[in-house]
Amino acid sequence: MIIIGVDYHPSFQQIAFTDKDTGEYGEHQLNHSEGEAERFYRDLKLKAANVRVGMEATGHARWFERLLAELGFELWIGDPAQIKAKRVRKQKTDREDARLLLKLMVEDRFPRIWVPDPENRDLRQLLWHRHRLVQMRTRIMNQLQSLAMNEGKRWKSKLWSGRGRADFEKLPLAPWASRRRRELLELLDRMNPTIAELTVAVQQEANKRPAVKRLMTHPGVGPLTALAYVLIIGTPMRFQCGKQIGSYIGMIPSEDSSAGKQRLGHISKQGSSLLRFLLVEAAQVAVRLDPEWRRRYLHLAFRREPRIAKVAMARRLGVRLFWMWRKEWTYQQVLEFGSHTGQLVTGHGVK
């Protein structure tokens, strides 16, 4: 078997490889744009060799992963943080990185991570595409609100009604401000149907998955949040407890404690920023809809501050969804079989 450690870059890759059968060792730098990397791996395929490739998790490598899958080569993706922690020497170069990856694979110390399948990745593109378009639409709407406020019109949400827009279009503006208003409104009119189409697609994908539909029974959790949660977490069996979910989505505080003194900082923000955003949004809706969630939120907000309380409730929601998914429960089953705090339960003894 040929084992290859790949230090991947968008334009090239530095590799270190060894053949476990013959003991052969080599190092190369392979360019991507000139097809040198693809030719190298296809030549290995012609030799009918068993190949295992290891690389750090990185972006802009989708084509490379597809190539290895086409050739039938085994690909290991490693955790960059753990790989960095295993580096002993302070000299960091591309060659040293490739050698380290190869060494970890040969010694069976390579920190592999879970990798979603191609369908999962493609559906994530749907979620990200809609998310970015909604952000762009929000920026456009904020600019239009600013134009109206500069003319003394603070209409807020009324600006988007039929009458409010008609009044806004009649406002006398300077030439360049008028052009800005016209073109922003045109952009807004083009984006709304596209976002609506993507929203329908998200709803359809959510309805295909029983796990997503169960998560949607929780107050505040819609098809977008539930689908993103299932796609990004992958499978609940990857985690043993809710604390690991909080760590995975980056909603636990960073910590630098020593000598009996605990130092906690801001949340780590590791993991998917999209899922964190959606959980915070969903938690705020849950606080408005569910009295118990509102009571907990107000308690935290008075003790600490509202922004900390929002993140804490979002983390709680992430853990709650994990257990709903793992136990295959709906929200009503959580209320029935979950926490019984505050309920009078009489066991054996005097009633």
C-alpha cells in the first residue's frame, strides 16, 4: 500500500509518500492548474496500487476529493487543530507539514474526522445560498430605510407595504439618490422571488426527512433550522452527551484555567457559524412562544445580560434538539417524558 501525506493549497500540493511493500519514499510538489497533480494520481491508478491519502480539513479541495473517489483511493481527512498539537518542531514548512501527515498515518495516530457525503454537502449549499441572499436583501432594505429616514420618513415595516412603497417612490430626491433608490428597489424585486423559491426547496427537503419533521415540533424551530441541524450534525450517534454538542457548535466558553484559577472567555465559535446563527434566532422565537423558555431567559437576562442569555438559550436549544433526535421524540414527548422538575411525585411511603 502507498500512503501519501498531502499538504494541500489551492494552487498546489506538497506530498510525502511511502510504499509499505517496497519501502520506497519520495517527496513532490504538484501543481493543480497545469494538471500535474491529476496526472500523478492517475498514474498510480494505472499501476493498480492501493493508495491511502491523508490531508487536513480545508476548503477549495472538492475537485481533489472527487478525483480520489473516482480513482477508488482511500481519503482520510484530519482535524487541523489536533494535527498542529502533534507538531514538535518549531520549523513549519510545506515539506515538514507533508512529512508530519505521513508520519501520523504510518504510526496510526492520524486524527480522522467525520466527513459528510456528497448529497449532504450539496444540500448545505442550498442553505448557505439562501442565507447569503437573505443577508444581501437585508442590506438592501436597510439602505432603502436610510434613504427614507434622510427625508424625514421613519416608516419601518410600513415601507414594505404597497402603500408605503408607493409613497416612497414619490419622494422627491436628488438625481443620484433617485437612481440609487430605483436600482435598489429593482434588486429587491429580483431577490424576493429567488428567496421564496429557495425557501420552498428547503421545505421540500425538510419534509423528506422524518428526523427533521420531529425537530420542527419544537417551538421556534422551522424547516430551515431543523434541516441545517440534521445536515451539520450528521448523526446523533457521533456524540455521547449534550455537552459535546455544545462544544461542537462552538457555544461553550473558551477557557484558560491554571493553578486552581478558572478563567472563562467568550464562546469558542468553533464549528458552523450558520448553525449558531439559526439556533440563536430559533431560541428567541421559542422564548416568545413557550412560557417555560421565557421564564428561563428572563432569569438569565436579569442575572447576566440579554446577549449572554440569548446564547445560553441557543445552546440549550441545541442540546434539546440533540436528545429529541437521538431518542426519536417529538416536543410533546419531551414534555411528557423529559424533565419532571417542579412536579410532585409520590413514591413508596406515606401518601
